[in-house]
Amino acid sequence: MNLRKIPHEKLIFGDTGTMPIKTLILALTLSLAFVMPSYAKGFLVGRTKQLPDLELALGNTGYGVSDHKYELETGVGYRLWIKSTGAKECAFSAPEFFANIWVRKLEVSKVEIKLALIHEIEFEREGAAELFFTPIKPGEYVWECEGLAHKGMTGKILVK
């Protein structure tokens, strides 16, 4: 069988089809656009929105926090100050959240730290860190001061 003499339409559909191969490739390419998951919307590096500060180790016992819930949107840039009074040590952890954001930078004491992924931010005494980020995947994420969630040092970040 000499394939060079067979029209390309017959190579794909045999004698019954008439769809050219270019049309088939275009149709398959367009269909993938609807199959591939898409999470973040918006302009990922636009102007950031300042979130209310998250203050840790508040109150007489040192187990208080200022905010327990944040509501965010994918594709929107945010700035979040995480501050600790130092009354209690806090290893601020949000592994699922950190894995689903794009980190632009983390600023600590006027030093910019550019990194791909954050594991935790540890406050051994009074201090602050400003996180610049963009959520890329919707979900409900939990943050906590490791080992102190049962004392109330925990919260949620809802990303729509």
C-alpha cells in the first residue's frame, strides 16, 4: 500500500470521512483548552491589596490572634503583615496554602527575600514579616502556630 497516493482525509477517516487533518488538529487543540484545569484569574503581578495585619501572641495569656479568617480571590496580589508580640513562640505554618500561592517576596527587617516556596515563618520573639503573594488555586486552607492550634492560635484562609 502506497500511503503517498492516499488523500490525507482517508488516512484519518477512511472512505467515509471528509475532515481534513488540519481541521482535526485545530479541533483537538481547542478541546484541550476546556479540559485543562484553570485556577487563577486576573493579572498575577498587578498592584497588591493590603490585608488586615495578622497579629499573633496577643492577650494576657499570649495565645490570642487578631484575625481567624481571610477571604481571598485567585489571581489577585496581596500583602499581609504577620506580626508577633513575642509573648509566645510561633512557628506560623500553612503548608497547603503556601503550596498554592505564587510568592513574590517576603520582607523581614527591610530585607527582601525572594523564594519559590515557604515552609514556615518562625517567630521566636517579637517580630514581623510582610508576605507579598498571589493565590493560584481556590480552596479552604488552615494556618496555625505549630503545636498551639488547640490554644486558639489557628485560622482559615478561604480562596475563591
